[in-house]
Amino acid sequence: MSETRPGLKTTEFWLALAVTLLGAVAGIYAEAQWAQVAGIVAAALASAGYGFQRASVKRTESGVAAALEERLAARGIVKGDR
């Protein structure tokens, strides 16, 4: 299993950052009120989506590693307590 890369090194981070910045700029400089609201909502959703995605990846990775270690310990391959 490969290790999780730091957030700054992921494509998801850079895409979320781009959408957040573009949404914020659209929210600030758009003339129509609906476009301002849409820009701010897009920025908020991109930020929240990235945060949830990273949390999910880290939660899954830690759960898989713990389950694997537990199975190996049960078979006597590695020690359960370190």
C-alpha cells in the first residue's frame, strides 16, 4: 500500500485551491448578484469538499493499516504491542 502524500503535493489540493480562488474572485468582481452568490458558494463547496476528501483518505488509510497489523499480530508475524 502506498503512503498518503502531503496535501500540497496532490492534484486535488491544487484543483480545490484554483476553484476556491476563482469562486472568490467571481464573488467579489461579478456585477450580477446571483453570480456573486454562485462564486462564493463554489468557493465554499470546493474548500469543504477537499477537506472531507482528505479526511476520508487519512481515515481509510489508518483503518487499513490498523486492520493489517491486527491480522499479522494474530498470526504471530508481528508483535501487537510496540
